[in-house]
Amino acid sequence: MGGAAMIVTPLYAAVLVALFLLLALRGAQSNFTDYVLLALVLLLILELSHFSLYLIHALGIVLVLARLLHGYALAFSDRSPFARSAGTGLTVAVLVVEALLCLYQAYRGHVVWFTT
């Protein structure tokens, strides 16, 4: 394959696509693509930046759990307010953590670039 293969982001992308398709069948995928696409792009950046695989897996697991909760609330229950709120909150938390880590990576990259 040449070079280092990505192993984490493709796993969560595949799982989340399966969940998306299930939710699409139930008509409950409306904002799924917005949040998940952004989260996966940030996860990809972190993986390519060689952050800890444990951290990247943790973010991926929480994202899947978040979208499962949110999707369950919209597609398979009577719009459970707890599941919907928990899913939304966890999704936002993943995005915030990923964004902060990407900012840290950008800072780290600039420090290296300016000192060489």
C-alpha cells in the first residue's frame, strides 16, 4: 500500500455510513450529514497528524454513541428528549474536542516551521 495506512477514520466512517443509511430509511437523517461529515474530517486530520490512536478511537466511539442516541430518539422512539439531548451534547463535545486538538496541531506545526 505504501506509506502509513489509515486505520481508525475509515472504521468510524463505515459504521456511521451504515447508521446514516438506517436513519435515511426511517426519514431521520436530516442533520446527521452536517455534523458527522465535519467530525470525520477533523478526525481524519487528527489521525494524519499522528495523535494517539486511543484518543482518536475514543472520539470515534463517542461520536457513534452520540449519533446512535440522537438517531434512536428521532427514528425509533417517541422523540425521547433525553436521548436527543444527550446525542446532541455528545456530538457537540466531540466537535469541540476535535477542533481544540486541531488548533493545537496547527500551533505545534507553526512552532516547528518557524524554528527550522
